[in-house]
Amino acid sequence: MPRTRPVPSSISPARNGWIGVSDDDDRVGRRRRLARASLAISVLLGAVGGGYFWLAGDLVMAAVVATLLPLAGYWEYTRKLHDIRENARSSAE
């Protein structure tokens, strides 16, 4: 008798929207991707800004910009994820 393997989630019909997936699941995924993209943009801007000030010779400002922008982006990312979880929890009830 052949063994059956579980279907990977990447090709699962439920993950592709064929059955059992509501619009809320898609909305949550979209909001998580947006939060992750905004974090990536913050990190990228921190690196670019830090590099700019480092090349300009202002090492203190380079360190401040390269530290604060990614930290602020991470704080915003965690806040958005918390909001997404709370909204999903309240809509499930």
C-alpha cells in the first residue's frame, strides 16, 4: 500500500483560496505583509541614512540615524502585529 504524504501548505487548496478560507484570513495576511514591508523600509532607510552621514563625516549622527530608524520601525511592526492579533481575536469571538 503506498504511503500518503501530507499536502504542503504552499499547494494546499485551502491555502490557495479554493475552500474554507474566508476573506478575513486574506485580510490578515495582507496586513502582516504590509507590516513586514514597512519594517524592511525602515531598516533600509536607517542603513541609507546612516551611510550618508557616515560618508559626510558625522559619525555620531550616522550612529543615531542607523539605530533609531530601525528601532522605530521594529516598534511600529510589533504594534501592528499586536493590533492584527487583537482584531483577529475579537472577530473570532
